[in-house]
Amino acid sequence: MKGPGRRRAASGSALILVFWCLLLLGMAVFAVVELVELSVEHSAHGEAALQARALAVSGVALGLNSQLLKDDPLFLQKPAPHRQFQVKIVSEGARLNLNNLLLTGHRDVLVNLFTQWGLDISDANHAAASLYDWITPGDVHSLGGAKAADYEAAGLPQRPSGAPFKSLDEVALVMGMDAVAAKKPDWRESFTLWSSGPLDISEAPAELIAALFGLDPERVEYITKVRDGRDGIPGTLDDVPIKDVATLQSELGVSDLQMKPLLGQIVFGNPTRRIESTGQADGSQVRISVVARLDSTPPQYLLWSER
């Protein structure tokens, strides 16, 4: 009896072992299938991202054509189902060039703008003076400004560079800019470091023109609405452009005394263009932002960022 009993026990153990092996094999196969599916999905996503980037680059190439207006239908294309690119173009000169304003002695323009955004005069002066102190050499701060010793006393790790700003991220490090950001989170949209310098009156928004001339923005709003035409977009066919200083002075109602010191701060058209091209493919999206000067051959790229 012992012999057959042992054989039955051994057979039962073997059967259990076979079941366990089958279970483990099934789990292994399931895991492999999951890995394969993930790999295929990852590859498909990677391919879609590459296609989205290629579409965005195509949009940038079109945006570099200075003959095309902002509302040209070529700037929105759908070459295939679930594939498209869209291009937005603005004059980089429609933003205030921060380095240019500070180095040419026009900090008052920044004070005007910051107070428009809701800062009190003391905070506006502090931010403008600190921006100036950041890019100028030496250890003596201007009235209301901040130099290295002030950052150290405040427990801040950053120190003024003593040189023009190289990025808007650097601008955000300056004392007083936290107060600006609290009132105007998208303050970066009003500034540039890459334009030729003067403000492009043909495309600049009313608040920047108003800050430059120390005027009420509502007074300038009407002028920019007429300038931008019925579609409200500068740089399109229905614009009523302001083409010269005399017209601008008449429209703004400013005196010769007000106009003269600002002649070097205005321009009517700017060869520096900001191109934002967004490519989409099967749910993937890539946006390329380019700032380029179009008056050189080939165009001079000043900024290229992707996200």
C-alpha cells in the first residue's frame, strides 16, 4: 500500500507543480504582451511627436517669408487628417526693449508702465531703479535701486551682473520684479531683448505707446483701434497705418517738447519678427517660438525655443 500511495502523492505534487508553472507562464506571457503594447504605444507617440515637430518647422519656414501678412491662409494648414500647423506672427519691435530703455535713460517709461499695471509709485520706482542697477557696473545703487549688498542683506542668492540682460528669466531675478509679477503675471509679453531697440508704433499695443509718452492708455486705445482696422489685428490688409512722426504726434496730441526726446525710441515697422508655429499630429503638439531678423540673408536667428 505504501508504494501506490507514494506514487499518488508524487503524482498530485507534480500536478500542482504543473499548475504553478502554467500560472507563472501565463503571467509572464501577459507581462510580455503588456510590454509590447507599451513599446508600440511609445513608438507611436514618438512618431507623432516627430511629425508634429516637422509640421511646426514647416510653419516657421513660412513665417520667415516677409511678404506674407499675418492673416494669410497659408498660416493654417491641414495636410492630412489629424495633422495641422498654425502660425502666429508679431513684430518683435511691438514690445519694449528693456536693455535699450535702461541704457538710453528712459526708466520713466517703466515707471509709467508699472503704475498702469497697478503698482504704487514707490514700488514702480524701486523695480525700475533695480533693473537699471542690475545691468550697470559698480556698487553704488541709484535712488530706490538695489546692488549686490542689498541682495545679500535681503538674504537673496542672486547678484546683479553689471551687464545687459541676456534673458527674461534673468530679469525675473531683479528686486522689485516680484511685485510687478504679482500685478501682471504675464509681464514678459510686454518686453523683449531682441528687437532693434525702438518701439514699433505700427504694431505696439496701446498700453506700451501710452507708457512711452506718459499718456492715459484709454486716450491711445482709440488710435490703435483705428490703426488695426476692422479685424483688430495689426499687420493685415485692412490696417490704417501710422507712417510718420508728424501723423503720430498729431494723433497723440503731444507737443514738440514731449516728442523730441523720444524720437530715438520709436520706429514705423521693424525687421525683427516673432514667429510662433504650432504643429499637431495624432494628439501630439509641438510649439516652436522663433525671433529672427528678416533684413539679413539668411535670416538671423536671435531666439529659438521649443515646447
